[in-house]
Amino acid sequence: MKTLDIYEELKSNSYPGRGIIIGKSADGKNAVTAYFIMGRSVNSRNRVFTETEDGIKTEAADPSKLSDPHLIIYSPVRVLGNKTIVTNGDQTDTIYELMDKQQTFEQSLRTREYEDDAPNYTPRISGIMHVGDGQYNYAMSILKSADGDPDSVERFTFSYSTPVAGYGHFIHTYMGDGSPLPSFEGEPKKITVPNDIDEFTDGLWNALNEDNKVSLFVRFIDIETGKAVSKIVNKYSK
């Protein structure tokens, strides 16, 4: 698979929608993830990421402008033991609750499907990272309609059992702007991942479309110790 420069990939797409990146730092020491949200409507843009006890949540930047919390307010990142869950919707909670009952990542997502936002039928994208005792692996998932047909749900899971230092994978909701918005196609894109969280955060944020970007979260987790360092960038303030 061709390896892409993530910054150039983001610059080339004015509206990838929401995106998840998971990989391994170039020095091999850190498990890396990033999640961003974009928006075209006032309701979608009126959001910030806020830290929680076990991850982050989305909140309205200006509560008076929040017209519909459905599909807008959720917890993109939660931690369950040595597992970090990253998704673009409230399926974060589904994965958390069912994996806590000993179900697998895939089993948890079989209870869900794409978002109910016709005519886009936005895909639900999810990631799971297992980090602990010097071991690291991850998986990514997409639940989508079959070429816009709401009567057919397609479910794909991609597992990466031996992540390679300096590389990761990128999955996002839309191939680009449009009406209806075209759903992501294919497997997660292979990208390069640097060593430095500040460099990665700045590079991603600066590469996202200025008009449409809303918030970005980046986390580096030390594979040996499990210690996590996170960065949040919000375009709007609460």
C-alpha cells in the first residue's frame, strides 16, 4: 500500500468530515492516536472538545446556538483498562459497555450501523488500541451503507497486530465535499507518524481546511509505561 503524507492528504481534501488516526511514533516508543471533527453547518461548527476523567467529550461552544444535540454531542475517546476507544459518535459508549462485559470490538459494533442522517448516511468509524506491558496493537472499523442504500449495512474491521514504528492508518467519514456527502471507500490509508506530539498536533491542525475544521485531539501513550500525554485544539472557545 502506498504511504501517504498525512498533512498533504488533509490539505488535498476540503471536507474529510471526521477522522481517526492510529499508529506508532517513529522511535517506536509511543502508541499514537488523533481524532478531528469538521463542520459545515452552524450546529456542527458550534463545538469544542473538553477533557473528561477517561477521555474527551464534545460540548456546545455556545449552548444557546445548539439546535440539535443528536449526532453532535458524544464522547469520542474513552479508556477501559488498557484499551483506548476512539470513535466519531456515541458508539464509543457501546464499545465501552459491551467490551466491559467481555464482548469483542467487532461484537460490540454489530449492534450498531451507520448514522441516521439521510441522505448522507454518514459512516460510523471506530478504533481500539490495546497498550500495556510493552505490547501494542490496534484495530479500526467502519460501518456504512452500501453505496448510499440505507437497506444494506456494510461492516469492515481492519486489525493491525504488529504496528510499525513511524507509520499509522487514517480513516475518515467522507471522500470529500458533496451533496449527498460521499462515504469513505476502501481500507484505512497508510500514513507516516512523527515522534513529537507538538509537531504532529500542529501539522494536523494546520493541514485541515481553515473554514471547516472545528476541533482536534492527539494522544501519545508510552508503550512501556502506559503513561498518556494529550493535546486538544479547538477553533472556537466555550
